[in-house]
Amino acid sequence: MSVFDDPGHFGRYWADTYDQPGGLPDPGPAVDFLAGVAGDGPVLELASGTGRVTVPLAARGIAVEGVEGSAAMVAKMRAKPGGEHIPVAVGDMADVPAPGGPYRMVFLVFNTLFNLVRAERQADCFRNVARVLAPGGAFVIETFVPNEADFDRDEQVQMRDLTEESATIRLHKYDRAAQTFLRQTITFDGTGVHLHPFAMRYLWPEQIDELAAKAGLHLAERYADWDRGPFGPDSTSHVSVYRLG
């Protein structure tokens, strides 16, 4: 199955290395922000992964549930203290196969909206989030702001790692009309050639606003980061809070 149609492709290829030190930003600011929006919950994380945000949020006494496309990622979360008690539905996050609800907040962080690489599935995700939100509930999204100059730089062969035993390179292929890219990370070592594909469909903030509006959600707040820095024309990322109704 193509990574463009497989909701669990990310976890299948990356579950074993996702939590490696230095690979991801500190979740603390995100947890602080989300806790302030959530109140006492219940809340739902789409693409809850290994629980890097879900577990510390639940540790604050907030009723948290998850949806995750990869059983391997859920197993990683279950191995963490507190992760074994969090309800998680394994399925396509665009369908929002929620364990419970209605929810005071649904959240989708770290660019993961873009992991839905078909436009219709991104729209499905917003419609289904609206379906499970309580009246006035919040849908919180964090993504990067696309910069086409970065695409030109990415379309080169990048060396990611080099040792005496292995070499890892990364390649990108962009479809600017479709707003998608395919990334391939290739490792050569003594056991052979290992492929780790990954795909995204990126959106500009105003395009995300349009998806939200069609689902009955409106933009209530937008910041440049989890620390509530002001969002402006030079911002490279955004945290947006949409409200139902």
C-alpha cells in the first residue's frame, strides 16, 4: 500500500526511533498550553503516537483519550508509566474513531494534520472532529507554515548520518500543485538497504481556516508557538485554536 493511502505508515517505519533523544521538541510548553484549554476534559489526541503529549497531560489529572493509526506506536505508549491506562482507538485519525466523547478539546500537534496526504481526508478529519466536540469545544492544531524556498533546498540529497558501518541519506520529491511531498530516508549498512518513506500534504494557515469553516468551526486564537508568541507574516509555525459553533 502506498504511504499516500496508509494511515499507519508513519508508525510502522518510525515507532522504534520516534522517541530518541534530540529528535523532537520538548513537549512541556505544548502540555502547559493544552492543559489550560482542556480544563478537566475529557480531551482527545489525534495521532497520539508514543504518548509524548498524551501521557504528561493525563498525569495532570485530565481525562485524556487517543486515536493512533499504528499499533506499534500504541505499544510504545503502553510501556510508559501511566500510558497503560489511557484509552486509545487504533484507526485512521481522519475518521476520529473516538473511544468516548463528546470532548471539551481535540488536539493534533507537531504537523500531524499534514500526515493526511489526501485533501478529502483532511476535510473528513475536520468534519469528524466537529462531530465529537462538545458545544463550544476546541480543536487545537500545531503545524509549520510552508515556505517554498525551503522546498528548493530540500530537493537535494542530504547526508543524515555516516559511520564506518553505515550511511544514511534523505531525498525529497515535491508536487507543488498537489501541495504534497514524498520523503525517503535510506540507510545502507551491513545487513542491506533500509527504506523509511514518509509523505505529507502541507497547507497554509488560511487553507486550514477554510477547512475548519466548512466543518462549522471558527478560528478563536492563533499564536506563533506554544508560549503564545504573536503570530505574524514571518512566523514559521502556528498554534491555532478553533471553536465549535
